[in-house]
Amino acid sequence: MIRRPLLAACLSSVLLLTACGEKQDDIGAAPRTQKLSLMLDYFPNADHAPIYAAVGNGAFKTAGLDVDIQTPGDPSTPLKLVAAGKVDVAISYEPDLLLARDKGAKLIAIGALVQKPLTSIISLPAAKIAKPADLAGKTVSTAGIPYQSAYLKTILEQAGVNPSRVKEVNVKFNLVPSILSKKGADATLGAFWNYEGVELERAKKNPQILKVDDLGVPTYNELVLVTREQDVRDRGPLLRRFVQALQSGALAVKADPTAGVDPLIAASKDLDRGLQLASVKATLPVFFPAKASNPYGWQEPREWQAFGEWMKRNKLLENEPNAAAFTNEFLPGEGGKPAESSPNEVQPG
């Protein structure tokens, strides 16, 4: 994110990224079946329903893709694996991608799987936390991720609470157990409102859920599809077929959530079907852009810019973020569109 090489200039503008030269959006019939490896961000779950729906309804097959879905042994590895060329596409988080690029990784997001933050502050009734100001004097657990600490600081400052009045504890991935324990935290920041929140509701724990983007943290895409910059240049037709087949899966889930849940459960039989179905239903609105005029997978340029600037202000990034972190060129209807103008636009090559 320090530099704007020729490739970045070709891919990016601050307001919209498009391809260099003319791109055809119509994927047509695939010339032959091609393999594409996809690394999930975590264990298979409701967040991945559009992917499994595209498997279940044959959308990937119709697009000429043999998609190998892989689960990471360690949630920190997907971006490393895609950067090393070990997998073609990885699902990751917008802040993690920005951090990786800041360290020199030549990676780029080609679409948003989940359009809004899922990260939230979750507490149980006994903690009496109805609003951020109620966190004063309380203990909040996180997974120890630096940007979660920055979220908490921003939220507290927005609420007029001195961060020194809140104790933060690192519980790694034991977020929900930390608030269920009698001697645990009063609240947790890092659990997802659409999954852990739904799970607690189904268990009749009556959780209080506060979404971070309602509390002062700039909105961002929770889950994005990431590949290498060189693959955007060299394998555009393959990526376009993948993203547009994924849209078919998302639309199938929108029409009937079981279209994503059934193949998900078939692939991971240990999952609770009731939880996955309830979680998919809760997630449906954020599988799609807020503006109906935007295509599936849309990444809003102004939001990327604002969130990157927030990360820089909070000393999470050493360098100024730039627009080369993402592109919308492979989304349905976006191939070959001219770039929108902006005061800081980098002209495509």
C-alpha cells in the first residue's frame, strides 16, 4: 500500500476499479473445466452459504469450474497461502487484507461475500450493557487482534468513556465461553452477530448485541474474496466465471435459504442444521449490496477509503492506504465499464 506500480494503476481508482482496456462481462460457455481452489476463512458455516449453494445447484459446474473448497487448519493462513500461490482464492476480512498489503503482499479483493461488519459487542443480561457507555468499569474480551482493540477504543471514545476505565482481556477464540463463565468477561468484542449472536438467542440466553458499525467504527466488508494481483492480470476470465457463478448461489439462497444450508450440511455433517439455517436467514440482507442498483459482490469505494484511513489513524497501518486493494471489474455487469471520475483518480492503463 506504499506504492502504485503499473499494475495497481491499471487496476485502481479511488472511486471505482476497472480493468485496463475492454473486458467482456458475458462469461458465455466455459471452453473446458478448470480447477479453482478456494480457501475458507474458518470452518464451513452459514457465512459460506452462497458458495455451497453454487456447488449444490451446479452453478460452478455450468461455469466450467471444478471448485476445491478447503478449510484452513489455522485461521491466520488463508492470505499467506493465496499470496504464495498455494490456493487461487481465499476468503478473508477487509482489515486483514489491508494489513497484509501494508506489509507488501500483492493481494487484491475481487468481491465481497459479506457486505457489512458482522463483528459485534455481545453481552448477557446480567452484565447490564445496553449501550457502549455501560461498558465503563467492565471487562471486555477480544481475540487479541490489534484492530479489535482499536474498535473498542473508537467505540468508547465515541460514547464518551475513557478507555482506561475498561479492562480488555485476550481470550483468543474463546469469545462466547468468556461471557458464559461466572468469573469471565462482562462482554465480548469479536463474535459475530449473525452466528454467535444467533446461537445465544437460540439457547435463550437473551444476548444484548451491539454492532460495531453502529457505534462509530467505519463500515467495511466483513468477508472478501482475495486473490493475487498477477492472477487478476493473467486469469481474469477464470475469476469472472467464479464470481458470477457465486452470484447464482447467492440468489438461490435468497430465494430459499435451504439451497445453501443443505449442501453445507452435506459437506460438514457435524454442523447443527437449525443453527445454520437461522444464521443464513439472519445474514441474508448483508449477502447483497444495500443499493439494489449495485451488482452482487459490490465493494463500495468510499467505504474502503474511509476504513483504510481509520486504520491509518489508529496506527494499524504504517503506510497510506490506496485504492489498489480491491476491484469490482469481475462483478456481474461491471466488465468493460468506464471508471467513475474522482479528484484523486488514477487513470486506468
